[in-house]
Amino acid sequence: QPLHLAEIRAPSDPRTDPRTMTNTVVLKVAMMCTGCSGAVERVLGKMEGLQSFDVNLETQKVTVVGTVTMEEVVVAIAKTGKAVEPWSD
């Protein structure tokens, strides 16, 4: 039985597929002490798809690089109870 066009799916393009695209997510996270930043580092360390992350306690800036969305990172950090918002320069 021949396949119909509707049944043929093109393989996902790794350059445009959000699951394989590398994103840089920059957030402002309310961290007051090394315990706060340590908690954020622990949840980020457990996330899949991260290539790197940087948690800066002094500026309260968290930068994450990987095949993750901003929403996924926000949800993970919110588990620490810290207030999270997109970074604005």
C-alpha cells in the first residue's frame, strides 16, 4: 500500500527544531546569599540539555546556554522559591 503525502513527515531540522536549537536564556533571580545561589546552581545542574550556566550572586544574573527554553529554566529556578524574571539591560 503506497503512503499518502499526509503520512510522510520530513525529519525535523536540527537548526529550527526547538528541542535541538541552542538557546541562551538570561534571567534576573532574587538571590541574597550564597545559599540562594547554591540552590539555583543545584536545580540547574540537574536540568537536561544544558551546555553551561553562570550564576552571579552580585548582579543576580543567571545565564543558561543549552537546548532549553526560557520557560523550562524559569520553572526549574522557581522550584527554589526565588523570584525569577527575564533580564533587562
